[in-house]
Amino acid sequence: MFLALWVGGLVVALVLVGLFVFGLRRRLIQRSGGTFDCSLRWNVPEEPDLSGKGWVYGVARYSEDQIDWFRVFSYAPRPRRVLERSAIEVVARRLPEGEEELALLSDAVVLGCLHRETRLELAMSEDALTGFLAWLEAAPPGQRVNVA
């Protein structure tokens, strides 16, 4: 009986420590400011896929001339993707359709982009989209910017 209680307590303690580290990571990502909720779908086919598959919920952080994108449900301290401002080309904007509406946040707008010849989609709120497009357009002089 004592062993079962001890193991149960240990499991509860490990779960609590895991949740604490998970929350601490999120706070450390947001500490430097300039973050927004942003779902990402990488390597998107040219034909629209409205199944909702492939979307990963994340947090994006502005960092000088790049955006660092972190998965929300991860313990990794480093960004999963780094998108350089000079390599981002916005090609389309649309509202989520079909099952995508269930996979994304309720107020999301989907932005189709090219990054170094890789097709990707970013889904963010209208406010975050305004900030993202302003950040793209605020590129230093001489840097190519393509915003649809």
C-alpha cells in the first residue's frame, strides 16, 4: 500500500514539474516581447488542402530581421522554424474553410507564403496579421519585400 502511494505521489510530482517547465518555457519565449499566436503549415501543396491536416499551433517572435517560430506543445528551447524577412514572399490571403476552421483559432486569417521556394501557410489573428505585414514592409532600404 505504501509503495503504491509513493509511486502515485511521484507520478503526480513529475506531472506538476513537467507542467511548470512547460509554462516557464512559454514565459521565457514571451519575455523578450514581440510575440503572437501563429499556426504554421509547412510544405503546402499547390492545390488548397482544406482538410485541416498539417497545422501546428505555435508562437512566433519577432527577432530583428527574422521570425522565430516555436511549437506550443514542446519543451524545446530553440525555435522550430526561423523565417528571414528577406526570404518571405506573401502570395495569398484567405479565411479558413472546411475542417480548417476546427484546426485553427476562431479569428484566424490564413496567409500563403513562399520562404526560400518552400510553400507555407501562417494562420494568425487579424491584429497579428496587421503587425506581421507592417513588419515585412518595414524592411531596411534595399531589401526586397513582396506583400500581397
